[in-house]
Amino acid sequence: LFEPLLIRDGIDREAVRLRTSEAVQALDALMARSWVLVHRAPVVEPTGFLAFHPVRSAGQVIRLHPLANHSMNADFDGDILAIFLPVTPEAQIEAGERLSLAGHLRRDPGLLGNFLPLHSARAGLALLSRTPQGRKEIKQLAGSESPLPDAPLNRAALLALAEHVMIEQGPAAVLDGLHRLTMRGFSAGKRSGLSLSPFLGESFPRPNPPRTEDPEAWEVYTEELIERLQAHGEGDEMEPYLTAVRSGARSNYAILQKFVGAYGVVEDAEAGRVAVRHALRDGMTVQELHTLSVGARNGFARAVAELESISHTLRQSNLPTGYGVLARAMRARRPGIVFARAAAAEQTNPLTDLDSSLFFG
């Protein structure tokens, strides 16, 4: 990717291809001052493109900084990222100013919530925040003296802390602080030794389930389960799960209830309401799994419809407005007609309008 720029900087082409020590040192120096653009498709968020200073790493994998996971919806299930290298000095400057994490925050401070520590890092910070000494350390790492609640640290408290640093010190300082908090959260979670139990919910006091199949009775039962989870103390095998929920690191009480108590009321293939009596930890009957598949397929269909609606809105709002050949073709349902008539009339398109230029890159 960097070969043309290395050659432009005076490194011999053969040395670059042979990866000599001289070429490798030049590459590291060039990467340290260069921006690359990372894109994960499909993304409809404004942070779908992010600029980073790249670092070489062994292996056929891209290592993405944890602060960028949420903004790129990178959730470790085989996502593929595209990497682009701006080659002109002007493009390099623009990438850093507009598409770096700090650049996004300068343009829209409301995006700060997208860059908070996630998952096990947030759970580790929640564990750390249980003591006055831990809360003091968290504030020092964040670079703020803003007060923290006595309760375990959650997303709202983290965001308030980050916003205080953002206002007082700016985007670069808040990102440095969030990086330190993320690394400390990972280490605190690992050091705690908390792990997920194969006997999830063994000590959890579940109420007696209804003997009837009445959906309303089962809804009352699942509400009772959720209330007991919210009031449940610490110190048993439920602690890691409750810490994850209470800190906003993972899941919520309604999902946890499905694991430890009963799945609850769902819609069947006839649009009727039926109770799934078993919890996920207990295993499901064949009929229960068949019933759950209906909701899964309906949810998938709704997600696809929503994505199509968003995509259609974006396409419509970004259609070219010019009257050149290409602009007319991009708006047409059958662009071949536009091109055919333009060819017959010997029309040309000089690509002077912005839409045409961007389309051809």
C-alpha cells in the first residue's frame, strides 16, 4: 500500500520489494506520520469512515483500537474492513482534520458516546469503581476531578466524566483519557478473576412458575423474575452477569431473565401469544424452539426492512442534482436510455460537476 510513497521519498524500488531493513525503517517512519482511512460497510453512521495512524503487526488481521468498535459497528463476527491511503499532502491533512476520532469530535461533540470503553473494559471499570480508591484512580486516568457516583460505574457516569474533560481540555485530551480507562478496565476485569459459571442461576431464588399456560400469568412471572434480578445481591455466580448489566457492559435484565428463569411470552406462527416455559440455561423442547424461530425470522425481516428504508432515504438524499449525462443517468431507473440518447446526440460529460467527479473517484 505504501510502496509508491516510499519510492517518492527516495527509497529504491527493489529495496522496497525485498523489504530490506532500510526500507522497513523508512516504512515505519512514513506510517507514523501518515493517515489511512478505515471503512466498514454497510454503515449508516457518520463515523463509518475513520482515519488512523497505522502500525505494522504480524498476521493477516487488522487490529482495530477498542474505542473505534462501536462507531464502526465492528463486533468480531467476521467483519471486513477496507483500507485506503490518501496519497497527496492535502488529502493527508484533510483525513487527519476531518476523519480522525478527534476530527469527528471537533465537528460533532455529540459523537462522544460512540467512543466510550465497551464490554469487558467497562465491566472492569465498574468493578474498580466499587471502592473510593478505585473511583479516585478512574478520575485520575480520565483527567478529571468531576465527582463519580458511589454506585458501580455505568455508561451515563462514564459519559458525564468524558464530557467534562471534553469541555475543559478538548478532543485530544478526552480520547487519551478514554484510552487509559479502556486499558485499565481490561486489566481490572482480568485481575478480578470473575468468570462465567456453567451453573448460571443455580443460587438465584426463582419464584414458582405458573401452572397455567395463560400468557398474562407468564408475563407477571417474568416481571417478578426481572425484579428479583434487579434486587439480587453480589457474591455468587450471578455477579459477573449482574455487573455486566448494571454497568451497561453487556445485555439487560430482560435478556438475563430469559437465561435464568423462563423465556416468557412470544408470538407463534398464527400470531397468537404463547408461553415458552423453559429458560435458555435449561434447554428448550422441540416445540419451544420451533415457536422461537418465528420471532427470530420476523425480527430479521424487520431489520432488513429498516436497513432498506435507511438505504433508500440515503440514496434519495444523495442523488446528483446536475443536468450532465452522468447525473441524469444516475437519477434514471433505466440509465441505458439516457446513455443511448446522449451517444446518438454526440453529447459528452466533462466530469466537471462534483457528483460525477466523486463517482469516478
